[in-house]
Amino acid sequence: MNVLVIGGTRFIGAHAVRHLHEAGTAVTVLHRGTSANPILPAVAHVTDPTAGYPVTTFPAAVRRDWDVVVHMVAMGAADAEAAVRAFSGRAGRLVLVSSSDVYRAYGRLTKAEPGPPEPAPLTEDAPLRSALYPYRGMEAQIGAYAHDYEKILAERTVRAAADLDWTILRLPKVYGPEDNADLASVHGFAAVPHWRWTHGHVRNVSAAIATAARHAAARNAVFNVGEAHTPTMGERLARLPARSGDPPVPPPFDFAQPLVIDTSKIRRHLGYADLLDERSAMSDLAT
């Protein structure tokens, strides 16, 4: 099985490449060549300076036939459209790594979408946001890509492709040794102990990506990815070492809206199982 991974040198992508390689997949990674990751196995690399956000051009070396293309870094319409153009008729399937921020519940949480809280957990059929571009205005904090970031548009583009099968994976908040290692996404919400937000250790999330890439039953389907059970922030913090001082002031969200996704579909349809126990993994990272 020949797989191209676009943007597979950092954090989730690097772990996904490792899982694919260990499963016997022939992996090629397309990236800018500006970073090296010690966890990457001995796979093929194609470097191109244009392989950064947004990836809108592809070098000749990768514009060929692939069983699967895994796009880790398609942030919006432009890069999704470029991938569809480049790999329609060439790839057996395009796997788009998306986010659970596509759900209307995220808009209700941030108060960008009026209305009462959405029922949780959110299945893959839950309503999506109508207010687009959720991070515009935050370019200084998270990067220039925030201006055009919209996974809803990326998903829509991929699903509309006429000559390209697809898989969409909606990720939770990911943590691990390389990113979110301080569990700021937990400690930062100590002041709202009742609130729930689905997380996933990077090894589990990347294993789910590799499973979906290799599994024929993932064709033309959407899957939520993350822990099987989402505890409250208070329950998480009870298992972590205490921190001194007052808890941080959380964002001005509507915390009556949980951001909990139902991840049973990928387990049921693809036979996915966590590599790490999520409760132990989070506790181990904090000690």
C-alpha cells in the first residue's frame, strides 16, 4: 500500500507516519524540509518550499498514483481544492484530517452561534456551524493561517469531488509530549470544573488516522476521533498534580455547552481500539 502524507513531520502527522510505517505501509512524506522529527521512521521524503499553509501546489514527484493520500494540513477551501485537483484520478482515496470545531456546538460554546446548547455527545451527523472562519482576528496569537481557516469548507470541497473517494476524521483536543504537554487545555479550565471537552493522546489519535487510511470501510465516511469517555474538567484535575495559585480565567464562553464528541463509530465500523488508556496517559504525562 502506497500512501502519501502531506505535512507529516510534526506532532500528530509524525506519529501517524510512524503507525503507517509499522503497519507495513510504504509512506512518502511531503513537507517543506524545515523540520526534522526524531520519531519519524525511515520513509521517503519529498521536500518543497511551497508545502506550507496553505498547500496549493504540488511538485511533480507527488503528482502520481497513490492508494491513499493523507492530508494533515488542509486548513480551508483553497488547499482542499488544490488537493482535489492534484489527486483526482490519481489517488484511491483522500483522507482529510479535520476538527470537531466544525460542529454547531463549537459556535454555541464560543457564542458565535445563537441558540440553546446542543445535546451531547455529538455524533458525526450533528449540525455544523453556520458562522464560518472561527479564528479570524486571532492571527497574531495562532498564525496567519487563522484568517482563512475553515475545516467546514475543506470538508465540503473534498466531499464534492467527482473522481476521488474520501475519508474525513474530526479530531478532538490533542495532547502529548510534543504539544499541549503542560495540559493547558485542562488546567486552563479549572474554574469551570463541570465543563467537558473531548481530548485524545497523540498516539491514540494518530493510530486512528492510520487505521482509517488503511481500512477500506472508511471510504466516503466521516469519523469522530478521541477518547471513548469524556470526563469533566474537575474529574481530570482530580487525577493530576495540584497547581498552586488561583485558576486561570477561562475564555468568555458559554460553558453550558459541552464539546463532547461520540467516538463510537470508528471503533464499531473500523475496529479501532486505543493504544493507551486515556486516563493513565494524561496522568503519566503530568508526572
